Amino acid sequence: MRNQRKLLYLLALFALLGVTELRARAQGNYEIQVYGSDTVAPKSTMVELHSNFTPEGSKKTDDGTYPTNHQLHETLEITQGINSWSEVGFYLFTSWQDGHGVQWVGDHIRPRVRVPDSWHWPVGVSLSTEVGYQRSQYSPDTWTWEIRPIVDKSIGRWYFAVNPALERTWHGPDTNQGVGFAPAAKIGYDFTRKVSGGFEYYGNFGRVWSFSALHDQQQQIFAVTDLNVSPKWELNFGVGLGSTAATDHVILKAIVGRRFNWGKHSTID
Amino acid sequence: MASALETLPAISETTSDYSLTIAPYSLEISPRRFIKTVAYNGQIPGPLLRLKEGVPVTIAVTNHSGDDEIVHWHGLFLPPEIDGAMEEGTPHIASDSSASYTFTPAPAGFRWYHTHTFAGRDLRKGLYSGQYGFLMVEPRDNPARYDQEFFLALHDWGASMVASDDGSVSAVYDSSTINGKTLGFGEPLRVKQGQRVMLHIVNTSATEPHWLAMAGHQLRVIALDGNPVPAPRAVSMLRLSPAERICVEVEMNNPGVWVLGEVRKHIMATGMGIVVEYGGRTGKPVWQQPQSLDWDYLWFASPARQEKPSGSLNVTTIPLTFESKFLGHGAMDRWMINGRSFPETETVALREGQRYRLIFRNKSMDDHPVHLHRHTFELRRLAGKETRGILKDTLLVSAGTEAEVEFTADRPGLSLFHCHQQDHMDMGFMMLFQCS
């Protein structure tokens, strides 16, 4: 009961912060992932490398940022499990590009809580909030905040997840734009115990109460595969197509994750 | 053996030795924490049925649960029409109906009774519910060598199906109890210094094996599944897979207030424990945490001697291979015996009087507590080691291992064989033997 109350307070706090403090941001292609509701177990750390390459992106920009064409983004994500219903993640963003070399882009921190199994909800639910900085050469909005509700469900071989994220900029040209809406969703199918495939959707509609014109929105669909080769490994690969002028036209992505268990894990734990 | 099954419109108390009423029940497992379930006679565990070997008994069962129900008399040698499995031909008891069962109890020993219905995705039905109770068949000549006895039932409540490491889903539980109470909430086991206490323990969990230890004491195992073992031995802990029973003697020679509980910390934390209190002793119950899980059936086998190679002496072998079929990360696996799921599994014909050896090959990633109805079998080979003398009706076949048991087909009719994990049974891990 104490844990349930603590979790409710956290959920309420996140919701309150989301209403009062969120600011919009433009999101780069550093971490392309639809979140599932599960969290990393306590005494465990998940280390993930997100590799995103843009074969066909913007060749020039007018907001002072570097063009995305042929950029390789390498993002290191380290997520530490706190208890059975919470975790905190850290991100280190980098960009590799001809003419610019390897550049540090920024860092984020992302605490997350989820509804425990003991609540017996029919769907998995969690809530993450992410705050961080990115250099202005890579994003005009340098300080940003995101709040991301996560709902998912496995039904037989099918998997469904939605992440209707809200974004807000703390520092940058979009500071006064209010709350932005950047939903993501995933549908997957288990072909075998180890191989799943499906589609992921990523969008950025602009302001919540006043969506941008379609050509200014970001709309991407990825064909993806997840390889469940071991409980210790997370492997996700995909190719994405952007359908609007504001979206990079082709992106290749890969997530390679490895879970590490810390401390003494004996059979009696 | 005399037996009879009669469906009655109503039960007359005067014609039955025991009556069981199946009805919804709210169980308080800890202060102000209630589990809504179904129970026998408004209590969990159900009433202790103490029967005498060879003396006919009549048990009346009335069902007010709202669903069809059936009671399985686990470990008894009963005809298929009253054994308590619809697959064998025992009729179910419709809601607001009654049935009466008359039989001559055998074999002697610690048995139990429980529901034998399908649960599927309803994780409050079947063995997930509170429908379980103790059944003791007293031997004709009772060599009672103990001063006091206790009956203990281990159970888990509030199941959720969550993703597991093998890529499927498996049950996890909110709470775990002994005799329906979490640690510290129920009455302690009150003992006196110098007593020899007998504990009859059954794991009634739908899916979860349990490890038990009593702080400050050794547990001398004298019977497995109610059948005396050839080599009683004192151990520091017990392992009981679902449906298994263990009878242990405990010398009460360490006065104090102790905990008898689950060895694994996360299960103890959800409540599985009971206080053992010596007369005149008070204070906080003491728990001594073991650092490993130790158990081997073969500790209790006949004293070591050179065994003849298995498979000799006119024994017919029946290989049974256990495998699963993946149905998605959001589904329970489909279970198969020799490549088929029940009811498509082969019904194997047995010749009455013939000795059979079942060769269990568990090629899956899960352990399976397999149970043979209406028979006792002898463990003959486990993980490559020959053995003799251990008589059981439920055996845990660990993932990726083999085990062999022998029994004589001496009970005509259908006998059900299945994994006692409710989710495995529901997903096809069953087959029938037909003896004629």
C-alpha cells in the first residue's frame, strides 16, 4: 500500500508538472523508440546504443542548425532500475558527420514510473518525463522537457503500444510556442519466439491546440524487427520513411541493448 | 473396493459422513485485506477429512459457487466415475446441485482434495481459488510416534500473467499464505519443549513451487505424497512443487519463538510463513535465512546398492515427451505430450496387471509437476541416476531433464495424467490411460 501511494503521488506530480511547466521542443533523430510500459528491474542496468543514420535528409537549414543529410547519430542510453516500478535513464547524444567530425550534442535524464503488476490493470501503463540540453548547432531549442504517457498491451502474437508525448521548450525559438504534441505508436507481430516484426509511427504535430500545417509536421513510419534472442539482449532494427517536407526522408535505425545485473543474485532472492 | 456415485437433488446430513459446500467466500489473509474467492464450507483450507483405511465413507458435496464444479480426491485409488476429473468420466456438479460419493479409502496416508476445473485466463478460478482441503487416510494400525500434528497448506493469491524470460507469460502472485493467513496474522503453531511434532504439508498453489524451512530446527522427512520413504532423513528445508505433500517430524528441542516460512525472500515478503511458539516463550519470531536452495528426491530413496539396469523384468516402457508451442509473447504456451495437446493426445491402452515404465522427457524450458490419477508410482530414475523405493503420485520433472517412474496398471478404466500447473493443464498438458 505504501508503494501504491508513493506511485500515485509521483504520477500526480508528473501530471501537474506537465500541465504547468511543459514547453515545446524540436526533436532530433537521436533516440527513435516507442516505449513499452515495462521498467528495468532493480539491481539491473540496461545499456543501449541507438544508431541512427540519415541517408536522405535536409541538405540545408535556415535556423542555424547543421543539415541532417548523412548524419550518423550515436546515442548512449543507460537505464538503472530503482525498484519493481521505477527506473531512471541517462542519455549521451553524439553526431558524426563529414566536415564536422564527432560532436557531442547533448544529454538528457529520464525518470519513469509504471503501474505495478499487483494493480492488475488490463493494459501496461507507465509515465516518463525527460529533461535535457542539446547544442544549438543540432537543435534550435536547447533546453527541453517531455512528458510521455505509455500504454501497451500484448494479445497473443500481437503487440500494441502508444506514446502520446507532450513536449515543451525551456530555451530556444519555440519557448513561446506552448505545448507540442509528438505521438508515437507501434504494432508488432511475433513470427516466432525470437523474431518479431512490425511498424512504428513517429509524429510531431506542432502545438497541441493549433497543429502546424501538414508540410511543417514531422510524420515518419518505420518498418522494424525485434530480435528476442536472450533476456539479456534487446535488438531492434528499422528503416523509416518521412512523408512531409519537414521530415527526413529516409532514416536507418538500430538499437542494441545489453542488460547487466548488479550485486549478488542468489537463488533465495 | 466399494464405491458409488449418486446425484442427489438434496443432501441428507444423516446419510453422509462428511459434507462439503462449495460457495463464494471472502478470506481475510491479513488485517483488513480480503481475497474474494470460492471455498469449501466457508473456510480455507477446507475441513480436514479424516478417513480410516478400508472403512467405507460417504461424502456429500453441494455446489453453490455459480459455476460447474468438481472435487478431485488427490492420491486416492478411486474408480474413474468418482475420482473427480471430468476427462475420466466423473460428472461435474452443476451450480445449486449436489452429489454424494461413497468409497472405501485407500491407500493410507496424507492426501488432499481440490477443484479440478478449467481456469484459462480467469486467474481466480480452478486451483487459483480457495478450493482445497486436507484428507488423511489413517492406516489400519496407526503407529503414531508423535505428540502433536499440524496440517499446513501453502497457497498463492492474486495471480497476474506477466512476461517471463522464456518469452511466454507465467503467473506471479500478490500474496502467499500458510493455511490462508500471511505470516504473523494466523494462529501460531503452539508446541512444547520435548515434543515430537508431525507436520503434514501440501502445496496447493496453482503454479508455484515452494521451499520451506523452520528456523532453529531440522525437518525429518518421513513421507512424500503421503507414502513413507525408505530412508527418512533430517533436512534443513523442503521443496514442494504444486500438489506435492511432505510429512515431516520435528523434534521440539530449541525453545523460542520461530518462523516456519518460505526460503526465498520475495515469497516470504508476500506473506508465506507461520509462527512456531513454544509454551511459555514470547518475543519477536526469529527467522534464520538459508543461503541456498537444497533438495533432492534421491536423499530419501532406498539405501545405495547396485541397481539392475532399468527397463528389465517384463516392464513395458511408454516414452512421454513434454514440449511447448509458442503462441506469442502475450499468450500462454500450448503444451504437448508426444507432439499433441489434449484432447488430441493419444489415449494409451494399458493391460490390467501389467507393469509400465513412464519415461518423462522434459524438452521444455519449464519445470512440470506431473500427476497420475488413481495410482501411486515408484520413482526409478532421475537425472540419470537409478533409484528405488520412493512412491509418489506427483513428481517434479525439471526443465530439460528426464525421469522414469513405474506403476502397475491395476485399476480398470480411464486415468488422467497431467501437469499440475493450472496454466499448463489448461493449455493441453493432459492425456489419458485406458486400462482394461
